[in-house]
Amino acid sequence: MTDVDVIEEVETLPAVRAHEAVIARGEMTVADLVAQAGKIRAVMEAAMKPDVHYGLIPGVNKPTLLKPGAEMLNVLLRLAPSYDSDRVFHDDGHLTVISKCTLTHIPTGYVIAEGEGLCSSRESKYAYRNQKRACPTCGAEAIIKGKEEYGGGWLCWKKADPPGCGAKFPDGAVEIEGQEVGKVDNPDLPDTWNTVLKMADKRALVAAVLNGTGASDVFTQDVEDRGHAEPPAERPFDPGVDLLPGAIKARTAKETVERLTQAMRGINARIDWQELTEQQLPRDVFPRDGVFLRRLSNAVEKITQDTGGADMVDSRVIVEAFAWAFQGHVVEPRLLPDAPSAASGAPRSGGKGKGVVPEPPASQGTGDDDAPLKGETPEPDEQIGF
């Protein structure tokens, strides 16, 4: 490679150490510097994606450069990273890694920049875990407190993730209340060691790229700024938009209606659910669309959570759940004229309405990408008329 070739290669370098710059061609011109900054901005706008190559942190006025974004800039400017790390294993099982990343310009072999990053398993996200009460019967962390009106105690909730077994325990049960809960030391620190090493390398890489490319004009580094950012404001739960964990959401509107019908009859088979959903939730206020089904799913799930899945739920619980899900609208659960026994849980025979589930508008479905109902007319009493 001739001196002319070296100069032509160096014209695209983002930054070069002082003595190397002098050997190569002297220094970058103002035009070179402006063009370099413009190139980085152009890459961000044309090729980078939010939450993939860079992140947006509330309270920080510049995007945060993430590892995929740093790697993209390396490809653009033909920079090769190499790493050197010091690893300190502590007597208590913790690991601290200090990593240094060096960026080398591939065509010329010039070292462009270095950056350091540190990570330790003593950081709270690695050092601790959130301990929940585990079921002595099945081992699942699915223990919830039972409602006082249903006998109190503790319940291994079947709808938890992962699901529990349904076992019940009385108040004062030592095997439940004697468990340590909340923030506890992580008993499996070696499982974090590889993550700690990779995180130290990632932090060093981002630091080196920001140092060597002048990209700090566009980006910041998440490790430096995340601790100073204001946490994002938590949006209140909206029963017409969000779904409770465990709420019914099927692939199609028809399947959602069928599952909701079964779930409501399981809550209390004596309630005239058809009259409640069809007459007491008027269509001019609550159109039969994906939002309606989402609200209904949330109401049913809230009843299930509040009662621990008990049968023959009290009307007061139903009223409170529907008022929460349907913008404060108050319903009055009424019993069927020929209500079945509490033990049978069977749907009524006969009935006053046609039981036809209205078809949601074709453009709405059940809320996301659910297919709309295909206008089928079920037999009377097959489904509750929504």
C-alpha cells in the first residue's frame, strides 16, 4: 500500500490517535468532521430501529446506543473490536469483570479508540431474586391470599404462571407463612457469571464506539445515564385496552364468546347472564366489538381472581367487577326463573332470548388481529346473548 493509498483510506476514519493522525495525513478537516457526524445521523435514521439499535430513556435527551447499534457503526466504518478483561472471583461467590475494548481500523490496522466497561454480580439485578411463596404440594410459586369472605387462608392458584395445583392452606400454616419472601440473595450466582462477562464486554464496546466515532453527539450510553433518568410514568390499567393476566382471549371472536359463556356459568349458574350482558349493558353505550369482549374478559377474570375461583359467587362481587370493567356502569345480577342447583352448575333449559351472539364489525374483531365472528346463529341457550 502506497502513502497515497493510506491517505485515501484515512479520509473515512472517524478519529485517529494524535500521533497516528500526523503520520497518516495530519488531521481531519472541518468538512470531514461534519461529514462524519452527518453519516452517523444518516445511519441512525435510515438503518437503525428503536429498541433494537438504540433506546429512548425518559429524562435523557439523546438516544442510548445499544450493542446492535454499536456493531452497525463498526461495520459501517470497518472497525474490528478486540477485548481484554480482568476477572475477579470473590470469596462470597460473586464475580467482577473489567473489560477493555480496542477498535482497530481493518484496512489500515490503526488503533482508533479504546473503551472500558465493568460489570459485577453484586449489581442488584444479579445479586438478588424476588422470592415468592411456593406451594408445599406442587412446588409452584403460585400461592395467593384467599378472600376473607371465602374463608381466608392461602390458595395455590391454578391460573398462575406457571399454574398451581389448587391446594388450600389455613391461616397460620407454618409451611406457607414461614417462607422467606421478597428480595433475597441469589443462591445460583454461577449462573450469572457468563452474563456478567458479556455485559462488561458490551459496555466496553459501546464506550469504545462512542469514543472512536464521535457518536456522542448523537447517542449516549445506557450504563451512564439510566440511573439518572426519571422512571417512565406508569399508565393506569384500562379494561377496554389491556387484559389481566389469565383473561380469556381466543383466536376468534366466536371462540372468545363461547369461552366467556362457559366461564360466566361457572362463576354462578343461577345468574341470568344473557339478560345482564344483553339488557343491562346497552349497545348504544357499549357496542358489541373487540373492546366490549375485552371488558367482559377482564370482568370475568377479576371475579375469578377476587374469589380464588370459587363457585356460586356472590352478586356483590359480580357488581364490583363489572363496574370496574365497564366504566363504573352498575349492573344488577338477576336469578334465572328456573335456576339450577348450586351443585349442578348446568345451564338453564329453555330460556327467553334467542341467545344470538351479534357479529362484531368486520374492521374490529376481538381487539388485536382476531378474526370477526362469521354470522353463525347458535341454537337457543348454546351461548349467552352478548
